[in-house]
Amino acid sequence: MAGRGGIVLHTEEDFKHLRAAGQLAAATLDMITPYVKPGVTTGELDRIIHAYTLEHGATPGPLNYRGYPKSCCISVNHVVCHGIPGDRPLIEGDIVNIDVTPKLNGWFGDTSRMYTVGKVSIKAAKLITTTYESLMRGIEVVRPGATLGDIGHAIQSHAEKHRYSIVEDFCGHGIGQVFHAEPNVLHYGRPGEGMKLKAGMVFTIEPMLNIGKPEVKILEDGWTAVTRDRSLSAQFEHMLAVTQNGYEIFTRSPAGYDCPPYPTEG
């Protein structure tokens, strides 16, 4: 059912499909966790994710989307988002975001999570933790009648309290049977401003925080976004719905792998 401005207000029946797609996305990130270790290439991680997606009756949403060449995005260290998997082996101390979007029975599930490769620096670990906390602060204000500005303000205020910058070039988005739809969900804003949330809306929240300045640039491949000052960047993403009483996260980790360190990381 369409709401104002082309926003789709999903039904309980739609939620069943979205839960299934979201849980497959989250299970994919659970599955890949023990493979994220020194020596593995990002291309090999992509191949494992591709195979797992097909084995579970889905297709990788990113593959061939607007010409994107791989089945997931893997962004390492100062790569903010949309890193293209390739021949780069991971090394001790890397921080990695893996972003997956399986399409299951016509519905998209979209989530990303940070991983640590071996022992990482204290500053990297703090960045990751604060990014996850910022995501959850944004999610916790979601309910009918709240605004997109409330979400952005909750994320921005927590990030800036810890002296991190918010990347403003990318945002969360509506999702369902379409990969990217309205509304755009900014990760900064003012309370009470922006579109009011209604039950049935489904979107992602996916803040990107930088240790340094917020500015990014896109590399020659047309996809990979990196911090201009080469400072570390981190991101987490959940897909969720606005319910009658609040929100429902469709992409919670079945294994409880919310934020590093994960149990499989020793």
C-alpha cells in the first residue's frame, strides 16, 4: 500500500517476507564471521557469500546493480562504503565492513556489520563500538509520529559526543521489493524535523562514522568511497519497520553477533 509521496506502507503479510529476507542477510554475516581472518582475500569472502546466498534460494542484490561487479560490498579501514571485493588479503589490525543484500522471493534484506582482523588498535575498537551505539540510538527513537530528524539527531549527537564525524554523502533508504526507495534516512538532523514516521514504513539505518573529517571521495572504479584524509571509517546497518508501537529490526543476528569482538574471533 502506498502512502504519501510514494512511501510504501507495508502490511503484516509483507513483514513475513521482509523478516525472511532480513534473517537470511543476518545469517549470511554470521556465517562469514570465522572466515574474516588474516590472509583471506576480500574476493574469497565475496565468493563464499555468493555461494551461500544461492544455496538459500536467494540472489545477491548488489550483483550487476547499476553495474556493480560483485555480490557484496567489503570496505576495509579508510574505505567508507561500497568497497569492491578483490585480491587484497586481510592483515592483522584491519577493520572491515561487510554489506550484504540478498533478494529472497522478490524481497530484499539489507544489513552490514563490522569485523576485526586479529588484534586491532584501541582507537579502531572504540570507533567500531561507538558506530554500533550510534546506530542503536537512532533505531531506539523509531515509532509512529517520530521524525526522520529525530533519528538523525540521535545518531549525530552520540557520534559527536565521542568526537567522531558523520559521513553526510550517504544515507539509509526505504526498502522492500525495491532495493533503494524513499525515504532517504539521513544520519544527522534536528529533532522534530523531516518526514513523520508511519506504521508500515520499512527502511535501513546505516551510519558511517570517521575518526577524522567527514569528507569522502569516490575512486576511479566509480564505487569505492574513501575518507579524504585516509582516517578510519566504520559502519553498521540494520533494516527495520515502523510498527504500531515502535519498531521491529528484521536483520538482528541469529547468533547474537551484534558488535565485535565476536565469540569466533577467539
